[in-house]
Amino acid sequence: MAEPEARTTAKAGERPGPGRFVCIDCGREVRIGSTDEDLVRCPTCACEMYNCFPMTHIRPDIKTPEDVMHPPERKSKAE
């Protein structure tokens, strides 16, 4: 089963989480910054389908909410 971050499309009314969503009809971009926000119909053309560009972590070692609060120590490049 695919990870939630691997989704490529989302529909209006869903809560896809933070990220950028580009309307498949007109290309208008909608941004969501919270996991509590619903994806709305496209404000330009009322389309309900979007291509997803989910927010990703910059550091690959941050994988859980606990990691965000207490990030793992970075390994030195000399090792």
C-alpha cells in the first residue's frame, strides 16, 4: 500500500494535509498549511480534482512528531 505522501491527486472536500494542490483543469494553485483544512473547489473553474505536491520534510531523519520535538542529532560528515 502506498504511503499517504505518495498520493498524486486529491478531490475537493478531502483533508489531504499540508501542501500545494494544482487544479487539473486550469492549473490554479491552492495551498493548504494545516491538516485541519478541507480542500475547496477550484476558485477559478470549480473543478474538484487537483494534482498533489505534499509538504515534505527537509531532513530525511525527521519522520515522526516526536522527531520534530526532539530531532535526532546530525551525524558529522567526517564519519
